[in-house]
Amino acid sequence: MNANNDEIISQADLDELLRINEFIESHDEHSLVAELKQAILDSGKLELSQWQGLREQIREIEQLIPHIDLIIKLKQES
């Protein structure tokens, strides 16, 4: 494939698509941590399958952590 024909997505576009900012803002009441805390407090409102789905998503996040750490390290060094 020719690099000139490849469509390049910017980091800002990627962030928007994944709605990352919505979850990482620590002061936001809808942050990922706040949502998890609320789910735990309201644990009776979730079915077992929902808890299992949540845990699977957290496993996926755990797999991404080394990559996130690398990005942070590289950005701090530059």
C-alpha cells in the first residue's frame, strides 16, 4: 500500500472516537473511577452477567497499561 493513499487518524481524532477524555478527567463525576465506585455501591442493581462483562473490560484495560506507561515515559522524555 502506498503511504500517500493511507488515511491517517490524528491522536485527537482517536481520543474523540474512544471518548477517552470523558473517562480520564478525575474531577468529572462520570470518570471511569467514579463510574466503577458507583457500580460497586449499587452492586445489587447489576446482574452477574453485567459484573462479568465489567470485569472483562477491566482485564482489557489491564492489558493496555504497559502501553500507556510506555507512552507516558516517552512523552516525559521528549
